[in-house]
Amino acid sequence: MLFKIVMFLLFGLIIWNLAQGMRYLVTDQGRTKRTVRSLTWRVALSGLLVIFLVVGALRGWIKPHTLQGHASQQNSPRI
């Protein structure tokens, strides 16, 4: 459960920094470096989220699903 909370917090921070970067881009009109700083944080947090997801999958904290679906659906005829 803690893993999911941290994952959603990271995702929320990524969206927050994206919105902040857009706001700084519009309001500052290129006069300050706040846009670059905000988008740098977004890229860093995105990288951290990817690493966190990989570690979670390798440690068994999350289970990735397959594209085939459940075992009972694999033998059903396709339309």
C-alpha cells in the first residue's frame, strides 16, 4: 500500500511541475529560468518514477499483467 501511495505522490508532483512550467512559460515570457527549473524537476521526478516502478516490479511489490488476459479467456474463440 505504501508503494502505491508513493507512486501516486510522485505522479502528482510530476503533473504539478508540468503545470507550474506552463504557468511560468506564460507569465515570465522567457525572462527568468523558472520554466527550465520546473521542467528539470519534472524530468528528474519522471526518471525517479520509472526507476521506482522497475524496482517495484523486480521486488514483487507490483505485478505487471499480460496482454492476453486471464487464463480462462485464452482458449475462447475470437470473433
